[in-house]
Amino acid sequence: MSPFELLGVVETAGDDEIRAAYHKAVLAHPPDRDPEGFQKVRAAFDAIRDEEARLELRLFGPPPFQSLLELLDELGEGKRWVGPGPWIATLKETGP
Amino acid sequence: MPKTPLTARTGPAAEATRIGELLEQGRIRDAVESAKEFAKRSPGPASDELLVESYSARIRQLQAEGLDRDARSLCDLVERRIPASRERMTALRNECDLLAQGFRGLLAALERGDGDERRRLLVLLARKLCDPGVLADSEALPEDHPLKLEARAVRAVFTAATSGPLPDEAMATLDFVSRSSPLAPWKLLIRAIDGFYRGDPESVRRNVAALSAGSAVTPLGALLLAASGADPQKPLSVPVAALAEKLSSGRGTLRESLEELERGLEKRDQHRASRFAERVLAALPAGAGSVRQRFRATLVARWVRAGFPPEALPGEVSPGRANRLDTIRYLALAMEQKDWTQAVGGWDIYLELRSLSGPPTGKETAAVLLHMASLFPPSEDDVASALGVHCPECLRQEIRDGTLPAFFDREALLARAVAADGSRRGFLALFSFQSGLDEKVAAETAARWHAARPGDPEPLVFLVEEAMRRKDWKRALSLLERAEEEKHLGPELRGKRFSVLVGQLEMQIQKGQCAGARASLVLARKEPQASESELGAYLAALEWALCQSGRKPEPTATLEAAKRLAARAHNPAFVWILMASAGELLKRSPLLPATILTPRESFAALVRTQRLVPRLDRPLKVPGEVLWSAEGHLDGASPDDLLALCEGGGAMAWPREAFAATTRGIASDGPLLARFLGARARALTTRNDAGPPGRVLEILRAALALAGTNHDTEGLGSVSTALRHVRATPGGRKALSALGVFGEDLPDAEAIRAVVAKERLLPAILDSPKLPRKVRPTKPPGRPAKKKPESQREELSFDFGDLE
């Protein structure tokens, strides 16, 4: 997940918007209760906190994956809600 | 070795397991074939049971496909072949009869039936119910029929659970569905689905385990177990696997393509890598913009690493496509790991293409140019060598005449970066680069930098220091004053003000400009450093010298100044050193002290002098008698004080005392050993003007290895200082490179110990030819030094006796 996605801002967001999103994210992941989540939020904020950092990221990022399969982790669990149709169709296909 | 009989390897239990797995995976035909084979091979009740089980599954499959007649025929066949299956086949035939009438018939029979018959029909209904909607909308049941109400509730919650996060209270609406209801398995399925989406494998496991083997929804249990991670290895039938793929947004296909791409890259199979890279790109979800971008960066990096041609990059990563600017950027970044020359060229192309799509901002251009410059090797010799050019000057010439591209001119890249955005970063990079090559050009850049960005401290520090080096105190002070007016005077610059004022004061004393000197003294005394012990004492010494400069010396004021100096210094030897140094400004020497200098006082004075020298940034004059006397205290000195003496000896050319101190310092293995060795090597360099002896290099190598092993950065600094001195000696540079002091084969612990042991055995005193003979000790320690000749005393007469 890119730092922008992690903080929930668009890539054209300015310093103030990013700072506000960071404060909101810190409230959701306070360092004392969710240190791991806070670290991620903090790293994302540092990566895009000012124009220079954002330019750096745009020109010299994103970092390549160490392993190609890391991409799957980055995509997340990928659980999709498909509605009842495909479930019922599968049951009919497998047959009672 | 005898072959194991087939039956022994398989056996009824193993066959039952295998056939059970086939049935679970929906591979019913395979299960029937396997059961038939097994029955042929090992006839008996066990194999018959497996055969009946497999046929029953096949009969149900035929029923589900609407092939009732075929299902009935198969029931008859099985019953004939295995008479023990009669009861089961009869039940299946009845099911066929009911199903031939459809759900309507089954429900009608359910309405009629009671007791065991009703229970049997409910089980059959649970087994057949692939969609709760069938019951919910059935016209065969009245609107208020409990089954219909249950089915409607189940359908609503099932739809919710498969369409988005299930509200906490949703499951409570199914409380009225009893365990004996044909919809009970659906309730369990919904709970398992909810557990899957909430990431609760335990809930999935619990609810799937509670599903009865014959229920219609049981095949989905395997899917939920596998997808939630509760049982990732669970084999899935083809339709269930297809649903799993849908639920995971095509993760299975993606994983497969990524693995194939990895194999293609590893085996340098360009065709395979290209094919699967395209598949990965196609399988990536549309919303995953940042992951797609990162994959493209990764693909280009791996593509370059595999040695494939960049122009063959596949799909949307191809340099000819719409994303080519990004691709060129990724290529340049990938090249950085392989070949900096190509990477710099890649970035140059990027800048060119970037300007085609609209002018880049100054910041962007500067960032790229600075990045390009940072890719060069630090040394200009290495740059020339990498480009196959003889020397840095030849490199510049080849760039000038167009033989080499202009982007290999690092200074020009940095200058362009400065021109593009005029940032501090750009100026700093250009200035740092030029400082290593040409001080004059660097000074010009610093001046431009200061003019463009007066708030940046670096150029001001440089300009002030440069003025100080030229002893242009007026300019240095004016720069500092202007910075103060503009509120740009940071702590670093504020600290310089004292040094500048002292430098100006010394110059004014030398020139006999008493009024100016007095004003400088007043200003210097207002600086915070003036309250420090050694610096305050030095100012007192300067005041003492000032009283004697100019046309009219002031004896009373001189005496008062001397008293103030003595009160601040608290040590006659230190007073003498300060007077000797201040008197040097007037080209005169003070009288010898009337009291006997004790070795302890002399040693303490040398240590204090060593502390003072870096603050003043100039050496002080230490009378030989103080040095000689201090030698008597070496044995009682602490390692820190010994080290201070070594370092002072190095800085102020007292090699004999420094060497003697290192002898005491290396006598024991302590944390300062590497620094004592460095100082020893430095003291030894003064012995032989013909070049560094092998002994010096041996000590330096040992010191370097020791400091490196102990992660002793100060030790490394000490070695580095000593190396600078060795390099400065005639032939030193050549000897250093020939003997490879910086090589990788540095001495190991044993070799270091041997060097130290050897040094401990060698004479403790260095007979330095550089020391002037007149300060050599000629008397045993503890004896008072004789007074200097009259010619050295003249007007600067002062006797410590006056102060006592």
C-alpha cells in the first residue's frame, strides 16, 4: 500500500491535508495501543510529509518488491463479496 | 529387494481414504472406477461397502442432473450385483421417485408424512436444498409455513453475508431456525462465511465441522476452510476452486503467473518471463494502482538484472508505450545497481523525455541532476578510469570536445541543479564538490550562495573561515555582524566571533594598535567563551602583552595584568606558556619563573595547553623547560592526560614528549591503545626526513586494524591524522600506496599484539633531531631550570616572584 493510500489521501494532496490525515490516522493507531500500526502510519507520513519528500518518492520510487510474491501480500487478502449468486451456482454444480 | 504386494501398500483403510477424498473433491467417476478396481483386486465386504458408497454418490449426481431414469437403472444394477445394498438402493429409488416430482412433490410428501417418514424427508430435503430461495418462493407451501419463513430469513441473511460485512445483529434473526430444520446447515454455512470475511478461521473451522456430511452445502465447507487459512491444503473440486478464485479476486491465477515469471527470470527464459509478466499485469485488479506501479518497477529491475534487452520489456512496461517515462525512470534506477555510467545516461534521457511532456519544475530538474551527480564515484580519478580516460583533466577535455557526453561532467550537472532551483541542497553539493578540487572556485560559489540565500549557514561559515585563514579579521567580523543583523547568526557562527576577535586582537597587539586592541579585548571579554578557564587566561595573557606593546609600555598595568593572569591560570607553568605565546606577538620572551616548576604542574600545564589549542586554532609556544619538566610526571599521569599530551605533542611539535607519553600509553592494553599507537606513529614521522620508515607503517596498520575491530571512531581519526602526516613526508604517499596501509590484509589480533609487544621493548625515549638543542634537558628532573640569557628578556621583564 502506498503512503498516500495508507493515509487515505490523493497523490495531489498538499501538506496541510496530509498532516490532517496523519493526525486522524494516529488517533486510529495510537502508539501505545497499536505500535506496529503507528510505525506504518509514521513511515507513510515521513515519506510524503512535504513537497521535497513527495518529489523524491515520485522520482525515485516506488521501491521494487524483494520477491515477486510480495505483491500478493501488498494486494491484501483480496476477499471479495460476490453476492449469493456464485455460491448457489457452485452448489448446484457440485450437486447434492 | 522383493516387491511389496499392492494390497499391502494400499489396503482397505488407505483405499477408503483415497476414495473418500475423490468423492469429497467431486471426482465421482474416478471414485467409482477406483472402487471397482479395488473390489476386483480384494473382493469382500469392505470393498463392497466402498463400491456402494461410490455408486450412491454417482446416483445422486445423476439425480441432480435430472437423469432420473439413469439413476434408477443404476440403483437396480447395484442392488443386483451387491445384494447387501438393497436397503440403501431402495431409499435412493424412493428419492428418485420424489425428485421426479420435483421439490413440489417432496414438499407435498413432507406435508403428508409424519414420524420417521417426515424425518427422512427432512434429511432428504437438507441434502437437496442448494438454494433457500426454492423453499422461500415455493407455491407448494402456505405463506405462513414455518419452513417458508425460515427459508426467507436464511435467504436474507445469506444474501447479506455474501454481499458485504454482516451486521452484528443479523445472525440473531436466524435464532428461530432449529437444529433439526433442513435449513440448519445453511445457518452454519452463513456463520462460516461471516467468519471467513471477518478473518476468523476458528469460527470457520467450528461451523464447517458442525455441517453434516450429507448436507447440500457441505462442499462449500472445504472452500471456506482452504480460503480462510483454517486448512489451506484442503483439496477443492473444480467448481468450488472456481468460486474460490472469484472470492480472492483471482489471487490463484496471479500467484501462478508470478511463480512462472520468477522461474522465467531465474532461468533467463525471456519468452516465458515476458508471457507471464503480461499475465500478471492482466490479472492485477484495476483498483490496485500503487501495487501495479510497484510491480512495474520490480519487473524492470529484475528484467535488467536478468540481462534481457530493455526494448523487449513486455506490455505496458515497454519503453515504447504510454508509460515510457516511468519505464525509463525504472530502467535508470535498475541500472544504478549495475553500471553508474548507463544509469546517468538513463536519467539524462529521462530529463529529455520529461521536457517533451511539458517543462518539469525547477525542483524536479534539480532533484534529478543532483541524483545523477550522486551516482558518480567520489574520486575524479575513479570517474576518469571508469570512462576509460587517462586523467580527470583528459576527461574534461573529452567532454569539451564532444568525445564524451556532457552528462559525465559532474560539476556541470551540479551547476545546472543550482541554476534550476537554487536550493540549499544544490549549492551544498556543488560547493562540497568544488571544495575538494579548487578552493578559489569553491569560494566564488560560496559567495554566490551567500548572496542568493543569506539565511544558509554553510557559505557564511566558509567565508568567515576563509577570511580568518587570510587573517582578514575585518571582513570576518563584518560578515558576522551582517549575519547578526539579518538574524542568521546560528550557534556555529556565534562561536566563531570569539576566535575572530582574538585573531584581530593578536594582530593589533603585533602592530601596536593599542586603542583598537583594547576595544577588541573588551568585545572578546563579552563573548561567552571568555568565561572559560583556559580561554579567559589566554585573554589575560594578551592583555598583559598589550600593556607592553605600543610606544609607551605601562609597567603598573603590566604587573596588574600579570596578576590577573596568574589568578586565572593557577599554575606557573601554564602562565609561562601563555606569556611565552602572547610575548611571541611582540617577538619577545618572558623571564623564567622564579619558582621551581614541579613535573606535576608542568604536565598539567601541557594538558591545559592541549585543550586550549583547538579552541584558538593556532599552536602556542611552549618553553622547552616546561616540556622537560613535564617528562618527570609521565609515570603518574592518567591515560587521558597522557593522550592529551600525545595529541598536543603532535599538534605543537613536541615529538619527544609525545613519544614518551605513548610509551607509557602502550604499556598496558586499554581502550585508548589504538590512539596511542596512532600518536606514536605520528611522533616517529619526525625522525626521518627521507620518508616514513617501515616501523611507522607497521604501527599505523596495527592501529588501524585495532581501531576498526573495536569500532573506535576516535582511534580511526587518530590513525587518519597520523596518515596525513606520513603522506606529507617526502616519499610518504608512495610508501603508503606501496605498502597498502589501507589494504584489506590488515594485521589480525595476534599480529597487532606482536607489534605492540615489539614497541614496548624498544627505547622509551625518542631522540628527535627536530627539537632545538637549547630546550633539551641537560639536568636531572626536578632541578630548577636556569634563567634565559639577558638578550631574551629585555623589556618584557616579568618575574613570578612579583606575584608571590
